[in-house]
Amino acid sequence: MQERDLFEYAVLRLVPRVEREEFINIGVVLYCRKQQFLRAEVFLDQQRALALCPDLDLEVVRQNLEAFGRICVGDKHSGPIAELDMASRFRWLTATRSTILQASKVHPGLCADAGEKLHQLYSDLVVLR
């Protein structure tokens, strides 16, 4: 039997008008300490986002999502948060905040391959079928 490792994940949400608390799932971030894995998979459905907030600045959202991804991989040119250790970056990325990009509560699980699990969660929780 293949060994399975503990991982944690959160769903990334776009909350264009925070005061309304309406959101769409736009991604998943997954951290697995044992596999030295911290990545996010995201997709911004522009049509759905604009349906919630017609005056949403999609370019600002894209820039924030790109920064999120750079922090995940520890891009040293992405500021002091990106220079933290992997666990600290994950905790910072998934911290509760009242901004248009938010993370759900963190959920645990077990997996053999963190990359495959990230893709599976993304498919199950974000992609509309």
C-alpha cells in the first residue's frame, strides 16, 4: 500500500462585494509538509465574476491571483511573505480576511501525491461541469 501524507487545503473565493458576502469559488491552495508542496490552482471565470459585480476591476483581481501564486512558490521577488517558510506562507495565505480574495477554513486530508490531490480538489470544488 502506498504511503499517504497529511495535507491541508482551502478553497479560494472571489468576494467582489464583501458587504454582500456573495462569492464564487475560483481556486484551491494545498500544502503538504512531508512532500514539500505548496501550490494553488485558480481560474477566474470573468462572466460569473461580473454577474456578481459588473464594475469589478478584473485586472486587479488577476494581479492579486498572480501574487498569490508567486507567494505559494516562494518567489523571492514577491516581498517578505514569499520569503517565509512554506508552512508560514500557507498560514498567511489562508488567514481570515475581509477582502475580495478570501480562503475558506482549512481542511485536512491524506494523499499519496499532493499535485494530483490539488487537481482533484480543484476539479471537484471549482470547475463547473
